[in-house]
Amino acid sequence: MEHPYKKFENTPLWGVINKGVDDLVENDDIEEMIKREYIVGYLCKLVSEIETENK
């Protein structure tokens, strides 16, 4: 089953957030308990909503 954040994949925002999560995992700052797509996708959704509100 596809995750609900598919529309954010292959966007610059997805790339930046994915890199940030990578860095946090590498530094043992966070531990992923769910698939990466859900973490990055949810954060992309939040940022996108804030950007929409501020227009």
C-alpha cells in the first residue's frame, strides 16, 4: 500500500527533510519507529500547510 504523502516525494522539500532525518538518525538523536516515508511525508505536510496559511 502506498503512503498518503506520495505527492511530496521528489520535491526539494522532501529532499531537505529526508536529509535532516538522516542526520538525526546517524547522530543517534532519534530512532525511527515507522517507515521513513511516513516521517518525512508528515513533516512535509506540516510545512506545506504552514506555507499555505502564510500566503
